[in-house]
Amino acid sequence: LPGTVKPPRHVVPLRQRPQGSPSGTPFDAASRLEAAAPGHPDDAVIWESVVAQAESGAVATVSFLIFLVLAVVLAAIAVVTDSSVLVVGAMVVGPEFSAIAAASAGIVLGRWGLVGRSLRLLVMSFLFAVLVVTALALVARAAGMITPELVTRPRPNTGFIWHPDQWSFVVALVAGAAGALALAIEKTATMVGVFISVTTVPAAGNLALGLAVWEKGEILGSLAQLGANVAGMVVAGTLLLALIRSSWPWITSRAERLLGQRGAR
């Protein structure tokens, strides 16, 4: 008929698609390809997507710096008020895990330029945020809002953020592995749990206050906590991504057989 547009040949009419298949499926063979692939679709790892996310996470942006500064400000207020709620808030706001995950992905994939950009972003962004918050803390100290006693007094709710121990590194390892897995299979909601697991940003906030009142114990403890967390997450993320790259199809296919998923599908 005049004005009628014929559909492209590669588009399959809806009536030819399997019952219950999504309307975006371009051809019937998609379901067969999905069934033939090892593992459950939710466990699929698309390395092109991993690389794209890693490259994006290693880029210094204005929003990244603003989020990190705001997170460190929240952490510093948490220290002054000894508020564990504000510590959690600072962890959630902090954007630093994207750069940590990018460094892990770069190591596994042999993209050393990506590793360098990621680590440089981590160092420079934390340095910038700490300096900004230190300057703000000095202004607050001059105004009488912050005193050395507020920073050095016993803080039962927030003292842990500058007292690293073996558990700090263990938590960083677990969080780094969880974050790397979430990155690989694109489970972004899981990232929130990673953000509130490690005390990178709270340690930076405590570091800024320690610099403002020049308390060496607070400064050294915060640096140790920050370093242990970042190192633990990079190590665990690298090991987890290396395992996925080498053995993920084997693991998922056997897990699927064990769970009986293939037969159900």
C-alpha cells in the first residue's frame, strides 16, 4: 500500500517469537544461544562492558571531586560529633571505589595505563579532598567550632576509623572482592554494600582534622587505615577478576548443573 513501510528483514514479527520472550529480542535464535551459553544469564560477564566501566572510573571529573569532598566533610563532622550515622553517610557518598575497581581491572587485563590513571586519580583526589577539608577545619577552629579536644577525646562510635587492625584489612579484602564481582556482572546495587563496608572516606575525614589540630597520632593512624583499605580492595579485586577471567565459564557451568538450572530452563 502507498505509504506503507516494510519492516527490515532482520526484525522478526512478534507472533514468531517464543511465548513470553521480551519484545526486544531480534530473532528466535537468541533464546537458543542463551541456553547454550555456560552458566545462568545473570552470571554473564561481558568484558567489553567491564573495560568500559573501568575506563570511566579512572577519569577525573568535577562531580567525582565534589562527591569526594562532600563525603570527607561528612566524615569530619562525624568525627567531631562522634556520629556513626554520619560515618555511614560519608561512606555512601564517597565515589572512590570506581577508581579502585578500575585499577584492579587494569592489572588483570594488562592495561597498565589504566592502572596508572586509576592510582593517580585516587592519590590526587584524596589529597585534594583532604586539603580542602583541612582548610575548612582550620576556619572552623579559628571560629571556635573545633578544638583539639574534640578530635583527640575518646570516641566510642567513631574511634575505629583511625585505629587499623587485622580486621580492617580483612574487611577491605572482602569488600574489594564483592565490588569486583559486582562490577563484572553489573550488579550496581551491590556497590552500596561495598561503600559502607570500608572506612576510606572516614579515615580521610579524620586525617583532615588531625592535620588541622596537628595531632600526629590521628594523622598516622588515619593514613594507615586509608592505605590498608585501598591496598586490600585493590588486591582482592585483582584476584577476583583474575579468577573470573580464567575460570568463570567453568565455575558457572558446573554450578548450573549442581543447582539444576539448565534443566529448568
